[in-house]
Amino acid sequence: MDLLEKLEAYARSGACSMHMPGHKGAGPGTELPWALDITEIDGFDNLHDAHGVLREAMDRAAGLWGSDRAFFLVGGSTCGILAGIAAAVNPGSTVLLPRGCHKSVYNALELLDLVPVYLPVPADEAAGAAGSLPPETVAAALADHPEARLVIVTSPTYEGVVSDVAAIVDLAHAAGVPVLVDEAHGAHLGFSPAFPTGAVAAGADVVIQSLHKTLPSLTQTAQAHWRRGLVDGEALARYLTVFQTSSPSYLLMGSMDRCVGLLAARGREIFAAYEKNLAVFDRAILPLRKLRILCHGGDALADHPAFYAFDPGKLVISTRGTSMTGPALVDTFRRDYGIELEMALGGYALAMTSICDTPETLGRLSAALLEIDRGLEAAPWPDSPAACPIPPRRMGPRKARALPGGPAPLGDAVGRVAGEMVWAYPPGVPLLVPGEEVTEALARSLEEMSRRGVALHGERGRPPETVWVLEQ
């Protein structure tokens, strides 16, 4: 009996609820499964001290992915990343990471006053997306920074770009340094030969996965996987009690357990069908002449030297060389075809697929792509940097947060120190971090991204119009 079945049996038992939650199993309306939403009552275990049904569910997840221990997360990958970094390093430590990490990583850097060393990552010329993190770059950084205490890797990226995690782990472990992998977009990896190997199998010490992003599980559900060795597993468990709620949703945890059970029972069959559906999609889009789908259709991994590997579940639609931007493509799909894509940046848009996609949904997408492609005109793509240049770090973010400041027009902010984080969402990767200098190159990049329809966000300013900077 999995957790959802146990919840359903309890709802049918006629027990009188004299405990939280306040809806007592019968909230307004019938749209929500009120009767399955319970608290930590007898027989249903405690997420933060699991010895019963929840521990069994998490042990099943650990066995399926091959980790020594798995933790259910009800706060998304964000809480797992915060807890994983806190468990791996002491405050003030030096960490190695590519700039293109999710902003939750930067929140951990700020909370723990960590010193970042940013690892350069090549860009893909076809779309401008970031490529894989080269192992030789990690090796050089470990040699140059023997004080480093953690390597953080994002693999796959939002766009599906996978790094050689196994090689990076070998290099880091040889130096006695653990590796944490943000695998929020890769919980499905490794279940089929058509998909790259996942980070747990590659030997990473802590791996954070969002089940809800690429597998059938409710929003907010994620997992932290731990492998015995360089990170204290009990410290990870303790920090998860800090960064997660003390009142986890049994519905969320039930959906995780059901997802794990589905993959364990029918994973091979399901992924074989998924692989077949993607192959049919690839054949359907072969006539594309202006739009380019990275590593799909007539495009191949060999055409992208910046990629070590690629997740075929991600459909990155490059508009470079056409008269359309990525955000405009998203608008066209929404307005004319009733198809909602995941995200867009200046030169590409992203469609996410999963094992729940059918030949019909992928066929609808391919038909729309072909029709849009026929109506596009070729156009030179203006020269611009693939990503914002990393600004100089003038102080740590904790210090910057404590100093007075105010909003300034972007032009006037050049040369001053930022007091806020600025990012494009999606994908939630910071372009500017508190304590960094606002450079002229950064200002130009922000303006260019805004012109192409990319949504920029700040914590206190309104980029690109204004940025919060420290007083002179």
C-alpha cells in the first residue's frame, strides 16, 4: 500500500478529526481531495523523523535512483539546494560554480557568506544558450583554489544541456571536495538509453531533483539524494528541517510516492513509448528551414561542440537568423495555436515534454512549428553577447544588503555597487548580485534583453528602468 492508498483508506474509515487541518476533511466544494489532506497522525509518520510509511517511501526512491538516502522535499528544489549547500560547507567557505546557477544557489551563498569562484562555460552559437561545464575548467579551478570546499554544478540546465558530471566528480573527489548537483530538470534522466545518465549514478554527493518538472508529481515536489562520503547525511537531514516547512503536505508526499511506484513498476515501458514519441516528432520536423530545434530533427548533438550531452525531452527552438525573437514566438504559439511554451529568452524559446506527452500533443506542436516556419523570413541576427558578462565583485551580498541605497536609472547606476539581485525569470539565473558593480556592458545587455521581450526582475528596483544601488 503506497501513501495515497493509505490516505484513501483512512478517509473511508470514518475517523473523527480533532486535529489540524482546519477543514477537517470536508472543505468547501468538491474540487480538492480534502479528506486526504491530513497532519502527522498515528500511522502516517513524520517527514522530519521518518521511521514508518514515509521512510519506506523515501527508501523506495533511494533504491530507484541508486542513492544511499533520499529525502522528500515539499518546498521544491529550492529548499534542497539551500540545505545541501549548508550541509556541505562551513560559513565563509570558497565554492566553485558556473554563473548560470539558479537564484536559490545565490541565496545560499548570501546566507552562509560564501566566497564564489565562477567557472566559465562556453556558449552555444545556435541559440546563445550556455553549454556544458568543462571538466578541465573544474580541474584548473581546483588547482588555483585549494581552499575550495564545494563544487556546484547545474546539470541539466533549464535548456537541457548536460555536463560530464562523472568526470567532474572524479576530479573533485581526488581533491577531497564534494559535488552538489542541481538536477532540478533531470529527475527523469537515466531511465532510458535515449537519455543521458543522471547525477546520482555519476557519483555526486548531493543531488537535488524536482519531480514535478519532468515527471508526474504535484508542483513543489522534489527530492534530495545523498551518497555516503564527503557530506554529512545527518547534517543534510537537519538543515532540511530548517529550510522546509514543519507541516508538510501529505498530498504532495503521496504524489511523490505514487510517481516513484509508477517508475518502478512501468518505467521501462513508459520511457520506451516516450522515446518513440520523440522520434516521431523528430521525423515530423525535418522540413523546418528557418527555425532550428536543438538536437532534434535535422539538428544533431555533433552540431553543438559546447554540449557534452543533451536531454532530448527539452525542445529548444532557436529563432536566430529569422525575423522573430523567442518571446515573440511564445506569443505566436499562445495566440494562434493555443500552445503554451515554458519560457523564452532573446534568441530561443523552450518547450518542455515529459512521459505524459502523447503522439497527439507532440503532433500538434510539430504542425504548429511547420506552419510558423513557412511564414518566417530570414533576417540577420544582431551581434550581442550570449549572456550578460559577470560584473566585478566589490563586496559580499550580506554586506551590501546592510548598507543604505536607493533606486537609480540604469544609466546612472553604471559604476555603482548593486544592492539587489536582478534576474530573468524564467530561468531564474541572476544577472546581477548584491555587492557587484553595475558595468556598462551589463547595462547594455539588460537593455538588449528587455528590447527582445525578456522579462527582467529585481528585488527593489524595476530593471531595466531602475536598479537599486548603494549610496556613493
